[in-house]
Amino acid sequence: MKKFHLVLAVLLAALAGCLGAFAADRWANNDAEGSLHQFVHDELSLTADQEQRLDALEARFAVEQARLEASARAANAQLAQAMETEHEYGPEVSAAIDEVHARMGDLQKATVRHVFDMREILDPDQQLQFDRKVSAALTRDPRD
């Protein structure tokens, strides 16, 4: 029975890590941020100054995003270790889950701040189109 528990714990840890990575990837690359860049570049007729400022924002965010994604992966690894150690929903697993959620929340907050930073470089007409795109992306059914 011990071997069964070990295999079960490893499988659960792998599943938790995959779910956490999927959620972080989903937040980092959702339409509210991912295709939003494409929309801004392709549809909003940016000036050369706006393009330059947007490129600088994107470069800074790429560094922050990579750091936050690494932090989320580390939290998932801690969850896997806690699950392997406790073999039940104990205090270490609970704390590790809280840490995963916190790191994913940090990534989502940074992404939302980045979206607002992008918005700031737009003129009022561009902001109106941008706001509609963001709203549509955040309220669409992810299964579509």
C-alpha cells in the first residue's frame, strides 16, 4: 500500500504543477494582454513615438513577466514537494497552495498594470478602442 501512496502523491504533485503552470500561462497570455499587443500595433495606427514607447514598455514587461513566471514555477515545485512529503492535504500542502496562488496573483497584477501602462500612451480615441478590446477579452467565454 505504501508504494501506491507514493505513486499517487507523485501523480497528484505532477497534476498540481501542470494545473498551476497552465493557469499562470493562461493569465500571462490571455487576450487581455497577449493579442492586445497585436491589436494595438495593427489596429490603432500608432505614431512613431507611441511605437517607441510601447516597445520600451514591452521590453520591461518581458523581463518582469519572466521573473514572475519563474517564481510561479518555483511555487509549483514547492507544492509538489509538500504533497510528496505529507501525502495528504496537510498544513505544508495548504501553505504551498497559498504560495502558488500568491505568485499567480503577482503575475496577474503585473499584467494588469502593464495593460494600464499601454493604455497611457494612447490618445483618447485609441483609448476608447483599447478599452473595448480589453473589456471584450476579459468577459469572453474562454471556451470560444
